[in-house]
Amino acid sequence: MQNQYSPSRPCRAADVPQWDEETDIAVVGFGAAGSCAAIEARQAGARVTIFEVAAAAGGSAALSGGEVYVGGSGGTSVQRAAGFEDTTEDLYNYLMMAGGPGADAARTTLYAAQAEPHFRWLQEQGVPFKGTYLPGKWLEPLTDDTLVWSGSEQAWPFSESARPAPRGHAAQLDGWGAGKMLMARLSARALALGAVAHVSSRVLTLVVDDAGAIVGLVARVDGAPRFVRALRGVILCAGGFIVNRDMVAQYAPAALGCQQVVSAGNDDGSGIRMGIGVGAAAIHMDQFFATLPFFPPESLVKGIFVNERGSRFINEDAYHGRVAHYVLRQPGGRAWLLVDEGIFARPMIHPDITVAAVGDSVEELEQELGLPAGALVHTVEEFNRHAAAGQDPAFHKAAAWLRPLARGPFAALSYCPADMPAHAFTLGGLATTPDGQVLDGGGAPIAGLYAAGRTACGLPRWGEGYSSGMSLGDSTFFGRMAGLHAARR
Ligand SMILES: Cc1cc2nc3c(=O)[nH]c(=O)nc-3n(C[C@H](O)[C@H](O)[C@H](O)COP(=O)(O)OP(=O)(O)OC[C@H]3O[C@@H](n4cnc5c(N)ncnc54)[C@H](O)[C@@H]3O)c2cc1C
């Protein structure tokens, strides 16, 4: 059966032996996007059946930090309580920059206007948010606090286009991994509203009629193929493709340099392949989130990254994922974080980090790392001279993070590929309208086919601009849009 049905080979409606099940909307994947699509579709009165390959709902979202990127409309209740005003225009400008060269203005406009109501919607579905602000620089809260700075808002060049505000809103759960709470509540809500879920059930392919419309799917349920008719549509919410190394090699080869996948394990691209199999366009497939989490502790942000020429290449106060992209593209992917005695620490995520060199002077460090004579000394002298005046004319690091590296011993923490594996997930996916309709190569909607979350190419579509919370914000919100549109079909 595995060979008979493959994601990239749709089943013709004429070849369906019998319809085993009928629903209005079939949702593929019970993660962030799938649960929100199901909630909206049920509330709009449609019958909804969800197919999930794993033994339970949750997907990668259940492993995540549960941080959702929201703001605008003057600020969420949490932003306002912490004293931050956040206009829709600032959120829009930030997201457009974060979306990079291919940013989608229509999608961003809708999201910026709806992000604050979307936060309230998540609360109404039962997702708890404590409502407190955690200052400082974190990957995600280690506490049960809500609001954190989760991107490059305060860093150049983003700070020049949009007034900074913290926008990462984490679900309430003590410690890392609040996505568990987010997904427990969203999936329970979908079921409470009457969505039917088949778990341990892989969707194998789509069913397409003679006119090219999607009329159902084939799933493996209890070990047998099941033909499911979906009267109003199929919504693909099956995640991205980071665990499918053949697809990564084909579409996003730069991500092969990241040995760690940021995934619960089922991001094998099956949803994207199903879309491509029926003529959908896939866009920005080369883009991926990457990280080399070099903080917390935040003292490390005051260090400087240098490459094998002994040169700096980025303002280190930018989002850790942006810094990671710059590290990965240095010659040989080789880079070190240079720190002095005053700020030395081991990054929380990698306490066993390789300390590639230690010395009482920068000259010693330069020699130990085998860098060109004088290069690192010159870089540090220049950095220190300007940092003492609170300036960074070369890379525009904000004054709050500027401090001369003056007190030995000095150390170089290694972010070279052999020492430090980078982590990644993919951002490219099916082209869709903001309401989730999948588009073919000519830009026309494919009747009956929707996609959301990382199966679609959504708001986050540029690795260098990604901010924590953008994927869950996008998946939950545009999952809702797809569910609503399909239900009204
Ligand atoms: C450790 C970690 C931390 C993260 N932290 C954050 C964060 O704080 N904020 C943020 O925005 N993002 C975060 N992310 C990323 C975010 O979790 C994902 O990008 C997000 O979950 C994508 O949502 P989705 O609905 O597209 O996919 P998922 O939530 O992964 O859901 C997809 C579902 O589809 C199922 N599926 C796949 N193929 C099939 C098939 N053929 N048939 C049936 N079912 C199928 C999968 O099993 C899965 O349950 C994190 C990810 C990880 C792993």
C-alpha cells in the first residue's frame, strides 16, 4: 500500500473503490495549524475529521516554547500592563522586514490588524497566559511568565523601521516547553467542539476529480487504506520538511549544515508533496529558521563574533537565529564568540561548549586560533575604541550591549560546525492566499485545497528575519483562516 499511494501521486476520484467515510472538512495533521483550523471550522458548523500520523495530537508545537508573536492594536493586555504601546503600523513594519525580500503585504496586513484579537481568541479557547513581563534576553521564558523580547526588535536595522516592543507571548507553564500547554488546550478544544480525530493515521495522498478539484484523501487507518470524502475541502497542516533530508538537499541545501532538526519528527514534507502532486506552487523553499543559541546568559551578547579572518560580521544583539545565519555563511561556517573575563559564561543550552582558545592577551588568542597575524588584535582594538564611546559604527550594536573587551583572560567559544551543531526547521511551503487557499503555478486557487502552518509558506519566509513566536502565531492564526474559508465553501 505504501507504494500504491504516495503523497506526490494523487488518487483519481474514478479510482476510489468506495468512500469509507464522509466529512465536510478533512484536516491533515493535529498540530498548531490543524487544531485551530478544526476549531474555526466546527464553530462555523462544518463536520471536521482530523488525521494525525502520531499517536496523539500536538506535533512540533507540543515540543515548542509555546511562544506566539502578537501585538499591534495599541498592545495586547499583557504589553499594555507592562507599559508597552504597540501600534498596528509598527507590528506591520517589523513583520514586513522580518519577511525579507519576499514578504507578503496582504498576509502581513491581515495579521498585523488581527494579532491582538487573535491573542484574545487563544485565551478564549482556554490557553492560559499569566500576563507578566520577563525583562532581559531569553530564548523563551524559563518561568511561567508571558511576555518576552523574542526577536530583533531592538536591534539594527529593525529598530530603525519599527518602534520596538516585546511581542513573544508564551503560554503559562513553569520552565521551558510551554507548547505542551498550548497544544493540550487547543487540541482539547477542537475535540470538545465535536471534531473527530483519527490518530496513528497517516494521510497517504489526496483524491482529485476530473476537473482538478480536491474531493478527499486516502489515509492509512488501522493499517488499511481508508477513502475519505471531504465535501468542502482538505486542509493540509502537516508541518514542514526538515526531517526529509532528500527534500532538504533538493530545496534548502544550506540547511544541511544544521545537524539538529527542530521537529517532533514528522516534518517529512508529506503535506507539501501532496500539494505539489496536484499542481500547487511551492515558494521560498530554500528558507529555514536556524539557531546556534549562544545566550542566555545575556552577558554573552556583549561578546563579539569573529570569523577565520579575525573580522566581525554581525551586531550580536540581533535575534539568535539571525546571528546563526550569519555564522553559517562565514567561510567554512567557522566562527568564535570572543569574551573577556567580565562576561565569560557557558551558554545555558550548550554548557559543554568548546573553548577553542584562552589567553591573557588578544594576541595569544589570535595565535591559538591560527588567525592571520594582527587581524584579531586590530578588530578588538577598533571595537573597544568605539564601544568605550557607546558606538558601533561598523555593525550598529545597540549601546546597551557595548562594552570594551579589556579584562583578560580572554576566551574564544567555538561556534564552528565540528563543535556546535546548528538547529533548523524549514520555512518554505505551498503558496496560499491569506485565507488558506492553495495556489497553482499560475496563481489560481486549487478548488478544495487549503494549507496552513509550515506546510504553507506563511508570514515567516526569510530565515534571517525570523523571530520566536512567528511560526506559532502564523500557524494558529492562518490555520483559523483556512478552517473558516473551507467551512463557508
Ligand atoms: C523545540 C521547539 C521549540 C519551538 N519553539 C517555538 C516557539 O516558541 N514559537 C514558535 O512560533 N515556534 C516554535 N517552534 C516551531 C513550531 O513549533 C512549529 O513551526 C509549529 O508547530 C508549526 O505548526 P504546524 O501546525 O505547521 O506543525 P505541527 O505543529 O508540527 O503539526 C503538524 C502535524 O502534522 C502531523 N503530520 C505530518 N504528516 C502527516 C501525514 N501525512 N498524515 C497525518 N498527519 C501528519 C504531524 O505528526 C504533526 O502532528 C518550536 C519547535 C520546536 C521543535
